[in-house]
Amino acid sequence: MLKEAASTTRDSTVNVRQLFDLSGRVAIVTGGSIGLGRQMAEGLAEMGAHVVLCARKKERCQEAAEELAQLGVKAIALGCDVKNPDSIQEMVDATVSRFGRIDVLINNAGISWGAPVEEMRLEDWNKVIETNLTGTFLCAQAVGKIMIRQGRGKIINIASVAGLGGAPEELPAIGYHASKGGVISFTKDLACKWAAHNIQVNAIAPGWFPTHMSSRVLEHHKDLFLSHIPLRRFGNEHDLKGAAVFLASDASSFVTGHVLVVDGGQSAW
């Protein structure tokens, strides 16, 4: 008992700033060129992490990488289609070749498709599931092999409040809701499977944020959505940074299998 107490005392001397410090860490952010991915990548870079931004359109990532490099970290852009295992492996190999390690993976790449359930085409359903859910699995699998060899790692899957329950008829995107629900279950199960490798697997479930993907829906239903958010506002360009940094850092070393909701209280009603 005395030895345990002494150990706890020593651990408590670690400064909180050190727990959140990401200096020298290497983070991959899929879909990191714009929107929420870009915001989270910026948060990690601001805390000292080197970032690898990847998306199907490499040129978008290149511009973002150049901006993040001004923060004093290394930032590179890579093309990657998360539906293609070969493309993912090329991205992982390029990252390891450049940095020698991968400490953080943020599975952010995602799409949506709107159509009434009775009219949704199978090809559109499959496109959403393959990108949002299968893409998360494939990226976690490829990066996880590196993390297992390292004996540590942080995987952050981007889910959504849409994966926590149903939605009104004004949101005809059942494929998106199903895929994000799948991401949540995937996160919890993978956290159990890879805990033995010291890999923490968590998810962030954002609420409504104005992005390229959501702007049209928010424009048409702004008042309706705001009425269901206790804080009476949408997420801004900084609201996901803290959550991403927390789950990417040593501050969350005893947190795994968790879904961190960032929605202004929407899911608390």
C-alpha cells in the first residue's frame, strides 16, 4: 500500500501542461484539408504535433499544410482515398518514411447523402457506409499495425450526434446516421481489442457545425436546429480543438472507448 501511495505521489508531480503537450508527436488527419478536420489539425499543430493531412484531393491539403507549417511544426499533404486499402497503405508508408512513427490518427473523412429512405439508391447508401464506416476501419487497421509495434497510440474516430439516435424527417440521411452509429460501436469494440497494446481508441461526436457538407441543411433549417441546442448556437471554428487535443494527448491515457459529445447540449434534451 505504501508503495502504491508513493507511486501516486510521483505521478501527481506531472504538470498539466506536460500532459497536453504534443511536441514531436506525429498525427494523421484524414479529410484534414477543410472543415472539422482542418480545425482539429490546427489544434494539434498549435500544441506542437507534426501533422499529415490527407484527402482525395491532395492540392486542398497542400494549401492547409503550408498554413499549419507556419506554426513551427512539420506539415505534409498526401492524397488518400479511405475506401481504397492500397491508397491508405501508401499514405501510412509515406508517413512512416518521413517521420518514423505515427502517434495519433484522426479518422475524420466522411460524406453524407440525402434522400428519403424509400427512395435511396443502394449505390448511394454504399458510398456513405464505405467512406464513413469502412474507411474508418481500414485506416485504423493500417495505422494500428504501426501503433501495435510502437506499443502506444491514439485513435480518434469522428462520429456524430447523428449516431446517437434518430432524427426528424427534415434530415433524410439514414445512411449517414447508420454509418455514424456504426463508428460509435466500432470505437468501443476496438478500444477493448487494442487496450492490451496501450492504444486508446475514442470518438468525438460533433453536433451542428457550419461546414461545406452541412451549410445547405443549416441554411434551410437554422431556426429549427437552434431550438434544439441549449446553448442556442452552432459550433465555431475552435470548438473541436480542445476535444481533439485532449484525446490525442497523455491527458486522456486512462480514457478509452469513450464518445466525447461536442454539441452545445443538443443530446442532453
